Amino acid sequence: QLDSNMGALLSKDVKSEVTALESKATILTADKPGDMAGKEGKHVPKVELRQSVAKVTVPHGMAADHWIQYIWLKDQAGTIVGAAKLAHTDQPTLSVTLPSGTTSITAFESCNLHGVWASASIKAD
């Protein structure tokens, strides 16, 4: 599967890395920002759906000492349907063509300083 924004192959390694990150992290959200209250605006992933394509953006700056490391998207079953590992020189976006049968999606991102954040679940139909 190809990420059209970066031209990078979405590998099993990236999916394994985000699965490991997610399993160790407290998932922060707009409603439950935990100790990171006040950081929601720049960390909660935004999802735009156009037909079967989901575009995830994170309104966060990218610098060598503070960046979005990963963005990933999961379907209603918790299956990762797209993932990207980012460098501080990349734009914090991910575009994914959703597999048929996808009924809802949730976007996630990992900031190197402020943890793992998730969007609300979005209906995909």
C-alpha cells in the first residue's frame, strides 16, 4: 500500500511500531487530554473523508526537536488500514484509500514530546 503524500511504502515494520507505541501509551483525546490539557488543538488528528479516501492532518509544527513521529488510521475492528513514519522534515499528513467494508475510522498520531493522540471515531460510508 502506498502513501500518496510521501511515496513511502507502508510496511509491516511501521504498523508494528505504531502497535507497540499504542500498547504502551495512554491514548489522549480532545475530551481526555490528561496531563496534556491545553495541547489538544495542535495534537488531535483531523480527518477529512472524500468518498473512500481518508486524509489525516495534524495541525502541529515539525522541528528537529519536536515533531509528529507517526500517523495511523484504524477501522471499526481496530485494524490498521494506513500508517506513516514521519521525519521532522515531512508534513504531518496521511492519505489512505479505505478498504471496502470500512464503516468507521479513528486517526492516531504520536508526538515525540506529547504522547499519542486520537481523533473521535468518524463514520465512513
